[in-house]
Amino acid sequence: MTIKVGLLGLGTVGTGTAKILLDPAERHPLVKAVEVYRVGVRSLDKTRAVEISPDRLTTDLESIVTDPDVDVVVEVMGGLEPARSLILKAIHSGKHVVTANKAVIARYGDDIFTAANEAGVYVLLEAAVGGGIPVIQPLKQALGVNRIHAVTGIVNGTTNYILTRMQREGGDFEPILADAQRLGYAEADPSADIDGLDAADKIAILASLAFGGRIKLSEVYSEGIRHVSAADIAYADRLGFVIKLLAIARRDTCPVSNEVLDQLQLRVHPTLVPKAHPLASVNDVYNAILVEGDPIGQVMFFGPGAGEGPTASAVVSDVLNIAATLQSQNAVAGSSQNPLMACTHQHYCKVSPMADIVSRFYVRLLARDQPGVIGKIGLCFGQHDVSIESVVQIDMRGVVAEIVVVTHEVREANLQTALDELREYTEIQGVPSVLRVL
Amino acid sequence: MTIKVGLLGLGTVGTGTAKILLDPAERHPLVKAVEVYRVGVRSLDKTRAVEISPDRLTTDLESIVTDPDVDVVVEVMGGLEPARSLILKAIHSGKHVVTANKAVIARYGDDIFTAANEAGVYVLLEAAVGGGIPVIQPLKQALGVNRIHAVTGIVNGTTNYILTRMQREGGDFEPILADAQRLGYAEADPSADIDGLDAADKIAILASLAFGGRIKLSEVYSEGIRHVSAADIAYADRLGFVIKLLAIARRDTCPVSNEVLDQLQLRVHPTLVPKAHPLASVNDVYNAILVEGDPIGQVMFFGPGAGEGPTASAVVSDVLNIAATLQSQNAVAGSSQNPLMACTHQHYCKVSPMADIVSRFYVRLLARDQPGVIGKIGLCFGQHDVSIESVVQIDMRGVVAEIVVVTHEVREANLQTALDELREYTEIQGVPSVLRVL
């Protein structure tokens, strides 16, 4: 039984996908049963890095998603439209769908999975998060027996590359971003990566799987790395931390009773990570996802978060998963969806407002170098229930002292109120950095 | 549709398994569909950490594996017999089997999978390697589309704990082993762990999955950590390495043409790992498995390699996988095995003899402190095509010099011949350590 794939897009990931499927030797035997049946492209004339017979190519993508012979539609074109419409049309035509499109799934996952459940087809998306790292399937299957407490990831390679270089070289953000763009590690318009939006898409998807509910992307707090300075990285280093852009989904607990609440923390922000933490040594463009649950404890998945080969590996693994299911069910009447592959939850997860989230904080202040200034800072924090772990006056710039405060766990709203008050003090010249500490 | 589990064994892992199944809230909804139907134990009178109705307990384990109402037999009793016989009898009775028993699978996997394929049942074993870390299923599924080049693992928690402490404390093997035994991290008879036999079982299983062929356990080279000394760890540290017990399965390549051969390297031995390597920072009882393949590059799985909760998580995830398949097939006629869950390969992998394996080596020699001794060592190595990367005379013990040699990649047989010759030299007092370098 051959499984016929309709491939939408023959860019980087599409090319990688076709390469694997057209060269099945030494791979799982099932790869041989998958045929690249039709390929949708923007232009028929372009030279390709992979050999596809011209009669399989078309610019009419809609004809692929409605082709009665196509079993699985693989969407690797990216972008919101027409990707979203084509995915929905494929589902309505009874096709299974494999997609690498985190942006579409994070925004329109509810429509897509509702349609897929009605049509009785699978929508798989291993490639949407963590490139080649198998994390979606383990979350849906192997880890599903756990009560998940938290999913914490370094899920954006561009920002991790920039932060790693800032750490190693002691350099500032702007020149390293420019160099990353020159080297192809950052896009010409880098905002989706740099501002944490790509990571927000991905943590929304991971949270939905880990906690079995839908997520409104607008409820994911997202803060990028533009404001992380070489000074912060150096101070964090002295204090025993590295700074990473973390995407965090965590079942919230009551700060008083420690009781687990039925709501989630969903946030992306630069974070001080203790050097001994497993995520601290994930460098360069690598991604890693740490899953914490009961009874498993901590499990981490590490690997290349992007790139033609890794992403294509994830895409084809999804295709194989569908092929295996179709083969074993042998298209017999009475067979139904595999509950570990389908997406069945329909309710929306409740998300905690950032103001209520309890975290440790790193704050860098500039103050006039006057006697008693640290005392005044301490008093102000104390009045707002912000308990301080350490205060270090680290550097002098003429008459200005640089003061780094690390707090104990405090409610974010309290910290912000204290900082607003501090900013009014004549002794305080500015608060250049406020970062969360893991 | 309820899936009825017959649990063989209610020790650590069995108890953990029952705990998850009896407390399904906030886990995957499918956990609710699994019933702990019968439990086989050694004694009916023992107090249990988990509440199981007495009428479900029996000491007659055979009655469980032949019970017509049992769908899945979960073997978590450990040991070779009666585990092996009960697994085979369960298969012959048409039961699916989930096992955590690496020793049985590594030795009798061929009989067991042949029987399972004939009976059309699944035998799943996620818990057999890496405790709670999902690695078996990703190897069979998500990574199966890759051409796997190598699987390299820290798969034994006891030895990793001992080596980590030796590294941190600068201590010697024997006292730290004794302390590990006191703390419950090593068994009273520690030889299966310490001599690398447990790791050999596990790499045999991983290799079989990664390379799609059966493995004869006797062909896995296995060398333990008894001879690793505090001195070696200290010298390795100065040279930029940590020493880890690695289990390695690698598609062998021709040292001359670099062509990939149809044979595997299968070996367990203490190894100098560069500090920047992802496996170098896997410490204490944690396990990690690094998979390298085309086109994915490197992917690593990290987590707790043992313990009640993690291992039970893996066991129950296998049960759920079977439950999901049974539910979706709805027991309809005409459905067949899922090729990603079944084990279909029947041929045996060819294994390279250790003498032919090409590796870098670390050699520690004791020599009389005489002029020209390093020259004589260098000449001897050179005569046997052993190319030297560095020679350091590190320490003096009276008139004895301690010399550490790190070689380039050399054929193991050549190195051993050179060392045999060196041992005859009057200047050489001994060769206390020969370790491989990753």
C-alpha cells in the first residue's frame, strides 16, 4: 500500500523532505511506501536541489489539496496565508495533514483541529517546534501519562545564537545581531525571533499539548532580547547565571498554600538561568525543551532547532506515523482515530496574568553614589513586600553607582510598583534592566 | 473499551506503575481506560505502598499470562527466569507485552520478537533503557527516517554517579563505590553496573532499534570502571576531558576510504569525553542518549535513568500506546500490526572486532626518569603506526616519571602491539591505564 504525499512548498524544508522520501535506503522500510506524488511550487522554472519529475510539479496548490489520490498533504510553505486556507481545504477533502507551520497552528489551531476531528483526519506538527528534536510526539504519547508541571524551552535558535555569542565575546546586542544577519543566522527583519514572537508561537503549541487544552496566543506574555546588554550578561555571569531566552509554560500554584491551580503561566522572556541548570549549557543555534512532571521528574530533549535536514526529519517522521496507522488499519471500516495521535481537547486553558506571577528578579539600577542609597532602595522594596536576596554595588561611572539587586520570589506586581516608586527618587538615575531569574 | 492489564511484579517499578494507573486525574484521558486487572506477587501478605484489592492479587503468575480477559501483560519483576518464560507464554496466549527487563530482551529478544510477530502482538520496552527518558519510541518512530550513524549513551546511573563523585571530590573508586552502596545508588553486588554489563544490555537493545537488525549480546565489548583511578580523572581534567562510561553503537567506516561499512562497532568502556561535548555535563545518576544521523545531525535525550516514578512513566506510556492502537483498530478484522510499533527485522548485525576499531587513546605509563625515555616511547609507537598527539611527563614519584600519551586515531590492534612491546622495555615500570578518547 503506497501512501501518496502532496507537498506544498519546495523551499528549504520541502527540499529536505523530498530528499529523504526519494532516497529511502538505510532508513525505516516504511519510507519506501511513501511517494512524493505531487509538489506545489511558486514557479515551475526554478532550478531545484532535488530531482522531481516535472509532471509532478504544479503552481496550482489547491488542486493538490483536493486531489482524490493524495493521502497526506505536507504543508511546508510557511506564512499565514494561503497556508491556513490550504490546510483547512485539505482537511475538508479528507486528507491527513503534516505541517511545520508554527505560526498557523499557534493562531488557528482551534479551527484546524476542530475541522480535523470532524473529518476524522490527523494533523501532525512535529516540525513546528524544536526542528528535528522529537518533542511533540513524546509530549502527546510517552510523557502523557505524567501530570506535567512545566515545559521550559530554548526554542528559538537565532536568539540563542546571539545570546551565546554575547556571553562568549562580551559583546553588545546590536553588532552581534548584525553579524548574525550577515551569517544567515538571523533574518533581514529579525523581529519575529528577537522580540520573542516565534518562541511565543512555539510555547503556545507545547503548552496546549502538555496541559491538554487550547491556548489563546494573545495570552502568552512575550518579551524579547533587544534590551539585554553586555553589562547584564557580565553581572549575571559573576552571580553564577547565564542569560537565555526561555519559553515557559507552567501550571500555576498558589503562592500562599502552594496548591496547584487550574491555570497556566505562559511567558517568553530573557531569564537568568543558574549555570548548573541543564538548559544553561544549551548554546549556539541548538534548542532544548525541558519537561517536568509527576512521576517522571525532569526530562530534556536537545538538538538542532532548525535547518533543512532536521526539520525535514521531523516532517517525514509525521508522514511515516500516518502511513503506519493507515497501513495497520488497512482502511477497514470501523476503525477510528488513534487517541494518542488525534487532538481531542476543546476547552481553553486559563492563563495567569503576569502581574500575579511569582518569580525571582534581577534588577540593575543606576544611582547617585551617595551614602544611604542602598538603604533607601532596600526600604522601598521592603515596603512593597519585595524581599531581597543580594545587593551588589558593582561598578562606578563617575558619580554614578551601578547597583544589582537579586530578589527572592516576589509577586511581579509588587516588584513593578516598587520600581515605579524608585524611579521617582532623586538618587535613582534609571533602571536599565529588569530580568527574571529561573 | 477498557484495556485490562496483568501486572507481573509489585516491586519498585510495579508499584509505580499501579500508582499511575490507579490515579488517572490530570493525565492523558486514555489512562482512565486502563484497568489494573490482576497483579502477580511473590507473597500475598506483604504491606504495599499502593492499594490493590486483595482479590486481584495472586502468586500464580502463570494464571495471569494465560487469563483470557487480560489484554496486556506488564512484566516488571526483573531477572531472567521466570520472566522470560512468562513473557513467551503471554505472547503465545495472544497478549501484548510491556516489559522493563533489559536483561531478558538483550539475551532473548530474538525468540521473543519472533514469537510476537507470529502471534501478531506487540512487545514494547521503553522502560528497559534510560528509565523514564523516551528514547525507544523516538528511535523506532521519529528518528527512523534518518540513516543513523551512531547512538552514544550514558545509560548506567550507578557508574555515572561514581564517576561524577570521583571527578568532583578527586576521590578513588573503591571508597566512593562503598559510599554509593551505603546510599543505595549501588547494589550490594555491584558487578552488573560497575563492569559495564548493564550498559552492554542496553546498548544492544538501542543498536538493534537504531540499525534495524538483531544483536548477539556476546559481541558487545564491555569494559567497566573498576580500573579508572583518581589520577586518570585528574589528568583527563587537565587535558580538557571528563571520564564517562559510554555505551557506543556506531556504523563502522573504512579507516582508509571513510566508506560506511555494513557492520557495527558495539562497545562499552570508560571514555575521555571533551568537556564541551553534550554528554560531558550529564552528571550524577542522570542518563543521556545522543543519536547522530542523516539528515538530523545530533539529538540528545536526557533524564532520570532509573527510579520508581520515571521507570513507571515509561511502562505506562507503552501500555497507553497499545491501548490507543487497540481502541483505534476497534478490534476490527483485517487490521494488522502497526509497522512502527512492531519489531520486524530478523537478520543479525555484523559486528566489528575490537582489534579493528579506530579510536584515539589515552595511555598512562610509569617509566624510569632517564634521558631519552620519551624518545623511546615515541619510537616504539611510531614503529606500530601509532601517531601521537601529545606526550606529557606529568608527575614524579621518586625516580619514576608518570607519562601521559594521547594518540591520534589509531587501530586498536596497533596500539595494543605497541604497548605489549613497551611493557618489555626495562625503562617502563608499568602501563596502569589505557582509555579510549571520544
